[in-house]
Amino acid sequence: MILTLSDNLLQKQVMLMASLILAVFGMTVFFSSFLIHNHHIRKVFVGSIGLVSSISMYGSPLVATKQVIRTKSVEFMPVYLSLFTFLTSLTWMAYGVLGRDPFIAAPNCIGSIMGILQLVVYCIYSKCKEAPKVLHDIDQANVKKVPKSQACGPHVHKLEHHENWSYTTPKYSPRRAGVV
């Protein structure tokens, strides 16, 4: 496998993020085990860190929601992820409310609200027939330079015109690919 500069940069970013997460986890374990001796304070400390990380997890799909609103296309947002995130957070919120545990109920209440927001955005923009303004990274990597004479037909989606060349990429269809 040949690594390029962007692959090395991506690997460094992933390693930095994973190291940061492991460091926060390790510090949480260390502080709660060795420096905090009161059980109630330990529970509040660990619960607060769990609360913040859960809210961060439920907020991460908002990046896809922002891209859906910007491009007016839902192809960037997987509906099943949004649906099951909503259902899971709703179930855990109910569990936290019934068990009177604010560290379970609070982040999952926020997760339920964010899940509803994502599903509403999906419903609004799934009716839009406008083509996406931005291609996926994998589609941009598959862009090929072919003569204009060959860049025609229903299987090709034209991206740009430049004198004698047209930059094209195959138009993906789940039905044509036999997925659906």
C-alpha cells in the first residue's frame, strides 16, 4: 500500500485524537481512583465527564446535518443512523428518568432532541430533487479525464466543461448496482 502525504496527515490526526481520548480516560480513572475518596464526589466527577462525552457523541452528526442544509441533498446523511440514534437515546432517556439518574437521562434527552432535529431535516430535504453541490471524497477521487466525444450517455454525469475535455464520473445508482 502506497501512502501519500494526505494519508500520513490523516493517520496523524487519527492517532492524535485517539491519544487525546485515551489520555482523558486515563486521567479520569486516575483522579477518581486515587485522588477522590468520597463516593458521592467520585460519582459526580465521573458522571459529569460521561455526560459531556455523551453530548459530544450525540452532537457529532450535526456536521452531516449542516452539509445537508448547505447542499440541499440528504445523500450525505444516513437516515438509519439518525433513526436508531434517536430510538436508542429515547430508550436510555426513559431508563434514566425511571431510575432517577440524571447522568443517564440528561445526555440522552439532548440526544433525543438532536435525533428529532436530524430526522426533521432529513424529511424536509429528502423531497428536494436538486443535485448535490459537492461530491463525496470517493467520487472526487474517481473523476476521470475523457474526451468530450466519449462523455455522453445516461451512465455518465458531467461535472465541468473545458474546451476539448470533460471531467466525468460514473453516476452511482443503488438500483443499477443491484443493491436495492
